Amino acid sequence: MNIVVLVKQVPDTATERKLNPADSTVDRASSDGVINELCEYAIEEALLLKEKHGGEVTILSAGPDQATDSIRKALSMGADKAVHLNDEALHGSDSLQTAYALAKALGTIEFDLVILGSESTDARTGVVAAALAEYLGLPQLTLANKVDIDGSSVRVQRQTDDGYDVVEATLPAVVSVVEKINEPRYPSFKLIMAAKKKPVTKLGAADAAIDTALVGVANATTAVVDFAEAPPRAAGTVVKDEGNGGVQIADFLAAKKFV
């Protein structure tokens, strides 16, 4: 079984994230880049399926040069190889454009299953999986907290507010996962060293037959109209309890419309 995992490098949520005032896109140079958290769950699920059914796991990532660090991290978790889609024409692409570009890149890879996280921490649109499946003409199984493969079919438990639904489709298919599906493994020193020798194929827009008139910030279907930096954090309100501390706190919360 050939499984492709989509991996996105995002700004570290532990650092301050900024937008570039020149074009209102994410300023990736202002913070460290890390693997999107939900992508790690997708990688782990692909590795578990490989261990059970055999085959290989390929990482596919679209991003600038620094995304190489996250690709190597994914390889050090146990993936076999990677494809890096990197082209300046893709800069500033929105979710739909990204799904289009990824679909074109997937056209260069043999696969039975595509797995990705249900959303990213930098955009949180949660639409890439559905858009990707539409571009590929494949069934989508979203918000999976369990994945089972049986021959040529895939079955997932789709997480809902009340529990889960069971959804089944024929391979090939696109599956997006949630954080409850597994616990991502930590790379061992041996795998970290081995990852340095694993093949990473470089793709440009032309290599994937991507129409550059359909991607990039200038052609995006959505745009950031305006933004401002968050104001400095103000000093907190100190409540001195002289017998009426509870009332003061309740009044404060009511004034802020929290209660």
C-alpha cells in the first residue's frame, strides 16, 4: 500500500506570529517553523497502516526552502521518502489554491491513500481535505479518529459532537484525521540519522503542471482586508478580599459579559 501524507510547516504557536505588511501573508521569517500538530497524527496513522499492511509512506509538503526542516522531521518519524513542492509562484496561495497545487503534485506520485490533518494551526480553514478530494475526483473521509483498511476499501470512524459515524469508501481515497486518533511517536536517534539519507524529490510548479495563473497571492480567491498587531497586555485587576471578594469577582465578570 502506498500512502501519501500531506505535511505543512507552520509558525510555532509558542512564539509570536505575524503577518507581512507588504502582502498580508504569514511572515514565516518572524518565528520558527514546525510541523503542523495535526500533521504529526497523520504521519503516525500512515506509519501504523504501513506496519499492518506493508507498503511505503511518502511525505508531500508544499512550502518554501525552510520547509525542508519539517520534511526531515517527518522522515525521521519513519516515512520512507518525500516530495517537496517549492515554487515562488505558490507564495500566498489560499486554501483552495493550495488544494489545487497539492492535487497536481499528487499526480506525480503513485498512491492508494492520502492522509492529512483536519486543519492547520496557522489558518484553521479545515477545507483542504474536501477541496483536495474534489480536485482529485476521489472520496473524502474527514475527521477520522480511527482508520481501517480492508482490501480495496477504507473505513473510518468520523468524529461528531455526539460520538462518531462509520464512513466507508473504495480506495484510493482522501482521509483527514483528528488528534484523538493516536499518539505520535518520537523519532529515535537511529531514525534521525537515517532520515538524512532518505530521498527528497524537488518539484517546481512546472514539474507538477501547475498553472501559475491559478495560484499565488495575486490570484487568491480570499484575501486579508486589514490587520493590526495585538495591543500590549495590560496589567491585571487585583481584587483584595475583605469579605466581599466573591462579589467583586462576580461584578467584574458581569461587566466583561462573561456571566
